[in-house]
Amino acid sequence: MELFANIAHGFDVALSPTTLLYCFIGVTFGTFVGVLPGIGPLATIGLLLPITFHLPPIEAIVMLAGIYYGAMYGGSTTAILLNLPGTAASLMVALDGHPMAKQGRAGPALVMTTLVSFFAACVAIVFIAAFAPPLARFALSFGSPEYFSLMVMGLIAAAVLVRGSLVKGLAMTVLGLLLGTVGQDLTTGTPRYTLGFYPLYDGLSFVIVIIGLFGLAEVINNLALGDKRQAFTDRVPWRDLIPSRKDLRDSRFSTLRGTGLGALLGILPGAGPAISTFAAYALEKRVAKDPSRFGNGAMEGVTAPEAANNAAAQTSFIPTLSLGIPGDATMAIMLGAMMIHGLVPGPQIVTESPDFFWGLVASFWIGNLLLLILNLPLVGIWVKLLSMPYSWMFPAILSFIAIGMYSLHLDAFDVYLALGFGLLGFLMLKLRCEAAPLLLGLVLAPLLEDNLRRSLLLSRGDPMIFVERPLSLMFLVLGVGFLMLVVGPAAVKWWRERRATPARDAGE
């Protein structure tokens, strides 16, 4: 009963006119930030932080939080329509969402992402309200060996679950890890693989890489197709925007799995929404009866990562609020904003600042409801983008990309770098190499290296630390299991063919 009383108190705070207004401003602005490629919630919150200095604490944090999870909603729009992920976390949605758009089913894909986002966010908010302290303690049980083994398992899963060749999947993963080492060494500060370019000292920006590999590669590929490019000139009636019963049926369990996985991974510091979407997509591909559907417009490939994305976006507030440990760079800015306003995140925040904590939790519900109301009517407008002549569309896309890339560091080098990755992405399309393992390797490389070094420092160089700890050992065993699921049947087939060949030769 105390929980319900606290939630009711939170709604009293969140439904005040000023808090409601700033919540609406935050989610609306966040939606459009998510749609624009290259900007993302991190840069936006950083730019708008000074504006909140003169606002009351609750209104300021509610607005910044609305920008964060509003961008998670908006990021899937251009990912589905144009193969141009608005945020890093919406990358996996593009793998099946854009093929659905090419099949004339962009409307159902966008509607389902909106509905799934709302459901996942609501479930994650229940996690925050009911289980924040114990979940935070669970996150603390993860040390550097557990994080390292978890990431190794994720990399193996991403490599073996790609379409086509296992060798290509492993090669893309290794390439991603190599690209992730570009920049200054984490310990010594020595530049690595920068080729003398000072902008690379901070490493390769994930946003630049995904915009290049997906957005620019898609533009180059469409221009290369010329008249052969599939055009969408037919008017789409409103009834075709509504998901079918099959879409709803296919999405039931994938949404639940994505929500649960995203909610759990979101509480781990350093995991973040992007990694949870990779994990959710890999899980759906693993449990699917026909994995070949993925990458060709499978609804589960859209709903599972979108659910994981929005669930993780909500539960990433748990370590930030309960422990004062930011889950990612965006949460680090949120943590700084709270401290600027005199709020001290930690185990005592629930008792010392109940108005803020429960008001923020209630604002998550209100904000996600506002996003549902805002996004559903926009689906028809977004789908009409597909009927525009591509000769009009691609200059606009290139302009948005150039502005987004330049705005990251106000450096033209980022625009040229994105173009280079666009050419690489076009080459990968022609060679049928998937970009997802490369991008996961790029994201995890710094974290993998950091946790490997910490673990070996703790064990004084003894690698047995990774198998002596139960959680770490479990993740490594699961990683080997993923590998054997693919390598095992192939090895058995090769052995049988080898044994059958001498028998045929002897019969002849």
C-alpha cells in the first residue's frame, strides 16, 4: 500500500501545470531530435543544460529526461523509412524496419514501434518504482570480470547469428574491435591508429560510423541503382497503416522478451540502450523458427529491439538515482544536472527527496503517454515521405547528415569521415557483410579493454579470474554455446562428407 501512496504522491507532483508543461516540451523536442540523424539526446541535453539552471529542480530534470526517452521514440522513424538511424539505439530497428518500408509496410512498422515503446516503457517504470533499490544492488554484484565475460558473450552471439557466412560475421566483429581501439590509450594516453589526425585522438564517434555505414551507404546504393530503384508512388490509405492480426501475434512474445532483457541490461552501468537492442535482436533470431526471415522484414526484428531500447532507457535511471552511478554518457550529464540543482543521487534519495524521486517516476508515465498521443497521428505523415521523388529526397538527406556530422565537433573532418564510412558501407552491401557485428565491436571495444585490464590488475595477471567467478564463467559458457550451435552442425556435416568420400571411391 505504501508503494501506491508514493505513486499517487508522485502524480500530484508531476501533474502540476508547470511540470506537465516542461514534460511536454521535453518529449516533443526529444522526438524531433531523435528523427534528425547525428544529433541525438547526448548533444541536445548538453546544449540545453544551461537553460535549466534557472528552473526548479523537478521541472528541469523532468524536461531533460523527456528529451532522453523522447529521442528513443523518434530515433526509429528515419531508421525505418530511410535506413538512417536517428540514434545509436535505433540501429537494430533499421535491419528489419527498412525492408518493411521497401515492401510498402512502413505504416505498420511505425505504429508497432510506437505501441511497443509505450508498453516497454510502462513495464520498465514499474521496475523503477517497485524494485529500484534491490535492482541497484544486483547491478553492484557485477565486477569487471563479469562485464568482460558478458561482452565476450555478446560479441560471439552477434558474430554467429548474422545471416550468411560465420567467417564474415567474425571478420566484421574483429574489424569493429580494431576500429574501437582508435584513439588514445586508456591508461597511458598514447595515440593509437590515429594516422596523425588530431580529431581521431578521442576515438571514432559511433554516430559518425552508423550514419556512414547505414545512411550514406543507402544513399550511394540507391543512386547506383538509378532507374532500377524501387519507388513508392502509390497513395497509402489509412487502413494500410494499421498492423494486421499477424503483426500483433508475431509481436507478442518478442515484445515481452525485449522488454525484460532491456529492463535488466538497462540497470547495468555502462550497458545502455544500444547494447540491449543488439542483445534483444540476437535473442529473437536465436529463438525464431525461421531465422532467415530476419533482415528481410520480420516484425519481431522491429519490436524486440524497440522494446529493449525503451525499457533500457527507463531503467538506466536506476543506477543513476539509487547509486549515483551513470549508466552511459547521457546519464552522466543527467547526474551532473541533478547535482547542480542540489539533488544528491544515492540510496537515500527516496527518503531525502521523495517529491523529486516519485514526481520523476510519475512523469515517466505521463511523458510516455504524451509520446503515444504525439507519435501515432504522425505515422501517416512520415509514410508520405516515401512517395517523394528520390531526386528531391537524397539532397535533403545529405544536407541533414552534413549538418548533423558537422555539429558534433564543429569540424569538417567528421563529414569526410562519415563519407569514408559510407563508401565502406556500400562495399559491405555488395559483399553481403552485415554491419551489426562491426558496430557492436566498435561500441564494446573500449569497455572490453577497460574491464580486461581491471580484471587482470585485480588478479595480478592471472586469467583464471574469469572462470573462478560464477557469473563470469556462466557468460563464457553461454558464449561458447552460441559458437557451438553454428560450428557444431557444420563440423559434423564436414566429417560425414569426409568419411563418405573414401567409401564412394572404394565402391568405384
